[in-house]
Amino acid sequence: MAAILRRLESDHPGWAAQIAIRSAGLVLLGLCAAAAWWLHRAVAQTSHGLTLLEFLAAALAVTSGCLGWALLGEGPGLFRMVPVPGRSILPFSN
């Protein structure tokens, strides 16, 4: 697992990582669309208050949509190491 993460953090992760991560983004966007479609049908059918299942579907749609666009748009570059300036307030910076 550590070798996979080191490979993703490098500048050239490879075509397999590109395909896998961007495909995961597409799957998450499909999940977002399905959750949003189900939520629209559930809310439009009857006039009632928000149920827990509808709230969870909305949270799933938003979360999978945001993460799906990030994985699809950035790909393996999302996991690239970003240098932290020396005068940072972060306690774990070098």
C-alpha cells in the first residue's frame, strides 16, 4: 500500500493510475446522479417533511458529486505532495 501511495505522490503516476482514479470519479458522479434522481422522485411524489433517508440521499449526492468531480478533473494529481513554506503555522511541516 505504501508503494502505491508513493507512486501516486510522484510526478508521473502512470496511465493505470490515470484510468483507475478517473474511472472512480465517473462512478461517483453516476452515484450522485442516481441519488439526485431518487431524491427528486421521493420529494415530488408526496408532500411530507424530510425523512432521514431523504437527508442521507441528499448528503450522498453532494459528497459523491464533489469527490467525483475532484477525481475526474484532477486525477492522480490530487494526491501529489505540495511543499509547505518554512514559515508555516502547521506543526507537522518541515
